[in-house]
Amino acid sequence: VLLIVLALLLVVFLLVSGILVYFNHVGFKAVPQPLEELCDKTSCTHGASCMTGSDGRATCRCPAECPSLYSPVCGTDGQTYNNLCALRMHSCRKQENVRVQHPGECDSTDPCADKLCPMGARCVPAPDGRSASCVCPRHCPQYGDHAASRPVCGSDNQDYKDQCEMRRSACERGSDIAVKYHGACDPCENLECVEPEVCQLDEDRKPVCRCGDSCSLEFTPVCGSDGKTYSNECALRQESCRSKKSLRIIYRGTCTSGVNPCSSVICSLGEECVISKFGIAQCECPSQCESVVRPVCGNNGQT
């Protein structure tokens, strides 16, 4: 009896499983692939465009028709086409790699061949390919950290972002502008120096703060607050900058022409006589030293 029951249960199980498999198979429908994805995975050549048909397949099709606009182009096969669309349609249908050789008919000459465009303009052929005109560039390409993308100073003393911007400005203004300097026209414009230093350019036209190179030879002596005579006020400022001392003019003329308060003051070793703004002489230790290395050996054995 137990065997009969087990056999009946096995038969029922197989029958139910078969019914479930049948209905699952009948109710299953394949999910169609999106049409956009089909064309994304299809590469068309020779000017063909990807299109999806009613059967859900992607196919490459050539242009069916072209506009009647007559804007002739000469193909690399030596044939003249009514317009660019006609060239692409021929290339697609014949499966030939035909490109535009030049605008206009093949038996016509390139209108830009003998045309010279001044001041940064470039030659652009007309749609019919029979004439051309000089056009100023509208946009300038970016080359990253390249010499062509670095600032320049024009011969009109104006700063430009790069040489292309300079040529574009020259073209629009109708003036001949050349590169005067590579970099800003006035590199010292944004550099502030502490007096009495002034901004000067080094051999690479980089701004640096210096004490100045030279003064005029005009002899208009002044007496400085250190009790020394200087040929003119510029020479006093230059010495003040070089020695890092706060020198002032006590009076105009040589220090010997008037009363020099430092003449009666004897300072100890290392001290300097300094005249205050009230004309009083006193000995002080130097607060700063000039930024020039001239090593000396002291009697204490120190360099």
C-alpha cells in the first residue's frame, strides 16, 4: 500500500511540473533591445547613416535625396558635385572614399591660391567656389601650456592673452601689430617694492626689487645723516638702499660747508655716527648689513 501511495505522489508531481513548464514557455516573450543601442553598436562608413527598420534591425543607409542648392565641390575623384550632400551620396552608394578636394568646380582654380590676406586674416572661399574673401579669426584655439598660448606684449604696447588674440585684434582694427616682448608689457605693474628699492627687470624680463643701477652725474651735494657728503640726493638714496640704513638729508651742500655734528663725536669699534632729524649726533650699532658677501676674519678667530 505504501508503495502504491508513493507511486501516485510521483505521478502527480511530474504532471504538475510539466504543466508549469508548458505555461512558462508559452508566456515568455523576449525583451527587445532599445533601438538607440542598436545604432550605437553599428558603425557606418562612406557617409551612410544608421537606421532601424520595422524588424528591429539596424542597417546603414545612404542619403535618399539631396537639396537642389548649387554649391559645387570638387571631389578627390576629379568629379564635380552639385553640393556636399551629392558627394556624400555618391561616395556612399559606390562605397568609395571620396572627399572634398576644394570648393568649386574641378576645372576651376582655387580662389585662395593667389589671394594674400594681411594682418592675421585668413582666406575663405565663397559657397560657389569662384571667389574668396579675407576673414578675421573669430576664436583662438587653446594649446595648454605651450608657447603659442602664453601672454605677449604687442608693438602697440598692449597686453594680449596670446599671439592669436594679438593677430585677431590687429585684423579687426586694420593695423599691423607685431610681438614686442614675450610676456607682459610692464612686468613691474603688479610688483610693489619697499622704498628706497625700485622694480627693475632682470635678463629674463622678470621683475625684481633692486636699489637702482645708476644716478645722474649732476653734482648737487647733500649731507647725509651719517655725516657723509653725497653727490646728489639719488646717490644718498642708493647708498641707503644698498647698506640697509635709514639715511636722511641733514642739509643741502657738503658736510664740511656747515656744522657736521659727527665731526666732534668719536664712536667705539663697530659703531657708526648717526645724526637724528633734530641734528643731534649719536653713536649707534648698525641695525642691518648690506646683502653682499665679503667675508673677513676677525681677531677673535671668527669668519
